[in-house]
Amino acid sequence: MLKNSEQKPKGRRFYLLFFLTCLLLGLLAFFYPIYQKAFRLDNVTIDAVDLPASVKGLEWGENENVPAFFTQPFYYLGEGNQIYAFVSSDSRYVIKIFKFGHLKPKFWDHWIPGQEIRERRRQRKMHRLFHAYFLAYHYDRKATKLIYAHLNKSDAQLPVVGLQDRYGLHHQIALDDVYFVLQERGEPLNKRMHKALSKGDVEQGKKMLGKILNMYLSEYRLGICDLDYNLWHNTGFCEDNPMRIDVGKIIKDPKYTEPDEYLKDLKKVHNRIFKWLQRYYPQYQADFQTFLKE
């Protein structure tokens, strides 16, 4: 009887320990990705970047008024796989700070085969990101509304900016130490189109879509193409002017100046338009189909 009474507490302790261990692992699995993605200095700085040749050695400072933009605080606007976005307190500008957390080697890399392959993949992603913003700044500034691009680290040229992250925490970031772009703020096409079509204003919708497609045609003439066809979120308007909000996947290739090539690419854009209309406003599909054929 004594042995049985002693075994019961041991059994309870085992199940309690097992439960607490599972709970701890579950909490770690839940909070670690949040910690990894959270805005912090470690996620926006990197010791060394093997920059693409197009970006190395460029002098930035074409806009002497750049420091004046950062006298006001910036507040969390959103984030993607490649950047954190913060909007200025006057709502006119957006600073996009490059993310590096997902591109840095992980502690388990040494124990898992294929470390060199993963490192090359990370370098390719980094090169594409930097080169896309280089192209946007130097060849497509009218459409992208980029004001400044800091794609090389600098020394005591830029101020410290105050940022508030998604959790309300405040950060003081030395802009010399991070890679970022400054852009005029735009409203995504998705949002603008919902405003028009929810009121039944099809003509306004056509007008907006026409401006966006004309922007595409202007970029094709420069040999510029966006390989991300999510135009509903990647393009939009700055006041009444069309703009490309997200430039992370643009490329420059002379072949896109040829009608055969850019019409194939434009067809992919049209497909995205029809899918969106079919989902949200199927009653207007025929109107836009006629409009796009014209």
C-alpha cells in the first residue's frame, strides 16, 4: 500500500512536468516568430553586404534637403518580406527600411547540409532587392515617387529618426547605419477602386485603371517590368497621380520595349484585374472588359 501511495505523486509530477514542457515549447513556437519579425536594430542592420555592382560606390546626396524630412517622427504603417514601412506624422512620406533578419545565417546552419546553397540563395535575394531599388530610383523615379535611396552606409551624413513600431514602442535609429528609401505616400489601387465601385462609379474606376495602365506602358518604354503582378496593392495613387508603391521585383530589360514582349506581360496584369473584379464586383466585369479591349 505504501509503494502505491508513493508512486501516485511521482506519476502526477511526471505528467505535470510533461504538461509544463509542452506548454513552454508551445509558447516558444508562438512567440519566437513574432520576436524574429519584430522591428529591432538587429533586423535592420547587417555587418557586411556584398552589394551588386550596380549599387557599389554610388554617391547619394543628390537631395540636400533630405535631413529635413526626418525632423518629424514616423509611425508604423506596415511590413512585407523585405521592408518595414513607417509613415511620417504629416502622412505625406513613407520611409522603407530594409529587413535583414530573414537573410542572416541561422545558428543551425552549421549542422544542416546545404549551408553554401542557402547562403547563395540569401545573397541572390539581397542582390535583387538592392538592384530593384537602384533601378527604381535612377530610371523610374517619376512612377515610384522615390525621394531618396540610401543603398550604401554613410558616415555622419544623416540624422537620427524617431520611429514607433506596431506595438507602440519607440526607437531612435541612426539613418547612416541602415539601408532605406524615402518615398511619397500613396494610396493602393485596391483601396481607391473599392471607394469608387462601392458607390457604383464605374467611370471613375475606368479612369483610375486607365492611368495605372498608362504608367505600365511608360515603364515598358524604359524597358522596366515588375515581375510581381499584384497591381492592386503594389500600385496606387499619390493624390491623383499613378504610382508604383512596391518596387521590390522590378527589372530592366530592353526586350520589354518591344510590343510582343510587353503585351504578353500586360496580359498577366489584365488577368489580375479580371480576377479581382470577378471576386468583388462581378456585376461590372463586362464594362471593364470592353474598356480594356479599347
